[in-house]
Amino acid sequence: MRLKHLFMMLVAIIATTSCIDNMHPKENKKKAEEVTETATDFKFWTWMTADASRTDESYTTEFKKYSDNGIDAVLINTNADADLLGRLTPLAVNEGLEVHAWMFTMNRPGDSIAMQHPEWYVVNRNGESSFETRPYVDYYQFLCPTRKESREHVLGLIDKMSKVEGVTSFHLDYIRFPDVFLPIGLLPKYDLVQDEELAEYDFCYCDACIAKFEEEHHKNPLESHNTAIDMEWKQFRLNQIKAVVDDAYKIVHENGKLLTGAVFPYPEMADHMVRQRWDKWNIDVVLPMIYNNFYNEEIDWIGFATRQGVKDLEGSDTELHTGIYVPEMSPEQLKEAINQAKDNGAKGAAFFDGNALTDEQLAVIKSFKSE
Ligand SMILES: [Zn+2]
């Protein structure tokens, strides 16, 4: 934890000194104070997916629209394309935006290297691999966090993407197992009832996981009469994801960057639904996707889930910024959602996604910056 402090201080010092380098010495002190003050403001982010065929001009227009409306940071998904991220980063930075390298981490749909290794994929309790039997949707192709080769592949991608010049963080997404339980609001869409942990959505029973678990606990989960109440088996899987995150943290910090991640609404919910216990991770910023409509919840639930996560992170150095799903929100609801996040201890809010933000919603975001 001390190292983390040191790193954050260094980042702050570098940011401050690089700003004051070209200034008159007398102005240095004043400017440094202003920089520190700005850094503590409530921060706005947006997720966005890049398309290599678009022109630089069209991206500059998009980035300018965000920065003109109070957005501070963009999380850009380039599908692990470092060249594309390298092309877009200076355009965004020129418009005053921070850039975060957003990447699907354990879920790697269409990953051409991974696809050559069917054994790298997670296996469910029925023995089916997500290489060919994909849970829920065709793009669910999760890699095993335990197997040496698959985790090294993922960490290699993280290293590559976090080396891109000018990015502030590497942003983990799908850093988890497939959903054991889908969000309740999505169940009707899949015509599903999930009253218990169903074998076809319960992963990872691959050879590498079973062997490592047997070595540690001297039992085989496949022989358990009820895997849902085998706490060592659940903890093992939480730990395997944490181990990938903690290794990612070391890698991105060695590359001089921060680690951020999109996670489930609050730690115990994330644990229950997708085997993700993010309050125990080494990570600089978490952006829980507190998408109330996915869970048939109202706007005030955004406040509840934010507060829960903030409390669970007490004593750690991890910041929480609330993720908000904007497509089904009126401008008034968006304002209320941001206030719920702000009043309950979040340091910022991230919007999913940039494309969906309407002019009216952008005006709401902007109004927070002129308060
Ligand atoms: Zn496995």
C-alpha cells in the first residue's frame, strides 16, 4: 500500500511539474495549487468504442464535444489494437481529455491467438468449454484465469496496451467469470429462471483449475454434492481473478500507468453474480457499473450501491467512480443519478456510453462543472 501512495504522489508531482515547466517562476506556486484543486473535482468519464475506419477529424470532433461538455476522461476500447489507441490518444489529449485503455480482459471474443488454443477457455460444471458452448451470447468466450498460458496471454495484452504513450490507465473489463446469475432485468430476454447456481453457467472446471484446487484443498469440486455451498471452491475462483488483477497492477505500474476497472455494482453482489470481489484487489480506480435498469431498480439504488462500495473500500487506496447507464434516462434522471453518486462518496461518474449521450444529457453533465 505504501508503494501505491508513493506512485500516486509521483504521478501528482510529474503532472504538476510538467504543467509549470514553461511558466514564469513567480507563478509556479499559484498554478500548482490550482492543479491540485482541479484534481479533486468530481470527475466525468465516458466509455467509447473505436473504429479504425473513422477519420482523425471525426474523432477530434467527438473528443471536443466531450471536453466542451465537462467530460474529463475517455475509456477507449480498440479491441486490443495498440496502434489504433496510439493514433487516437494524442487527439483526445489535445482536446484536454485523459485516455484510458479499455480492454475486454477475461472475455476475449474472437481473439485470434486464444482461438488456436481451445484448452485456454473456461469449462462449466457440465464439462462444456466456452470455446464452443457459449453461455447466454455468442460473444461470451471467457479464458481461464488459472491456466498458465491463458493468463500469460491476457497479461501480455495488458502490458502491450499499457505501454501506449499518453494513456493514463489500463482499464480492465470482463475481469470475472461468466455470470452465474444474470441481472434480474435481463432474465426475460433470455427466457431464463435462475433460482440456483445452474451447472451450465457455473465455471471453471477445467483440468488446470481442478488440479490446482485439489493441490490446495485435497478435494475435487466435481465430487461435491453442492458446489454452491463449497466456500473454498468459490474463494478459489475469487482468488484466481484477484491474482490476474494484482499481476496486472504490477505490470501497468511498471509501465508508469494506473490500473482501473469496470466492475459489478458492489462487492458482495459482484461476488454472488460473477465471482468478482473487487474490494480486495490492488487497483487504483474502480468504476462499478451501477446500471439500475438492468436490476429493475430505481435511481436511488445508484446511491445505495455507491455507498456500499465506498464503505467496503474504506482503508484501501482505491477510488470509486460510479458507472451510469444513460440510454434509458431522461436528463432529469441523469441529474439525479449523478447527485446520488456524488452524495454517496463517489469521486466521479462514468457514462455508458459516449454514443448514447444526447445533447440534453451533455448539458446536464456540463452544468455540474459550472456549479
Ligand atoms: Zn480453469
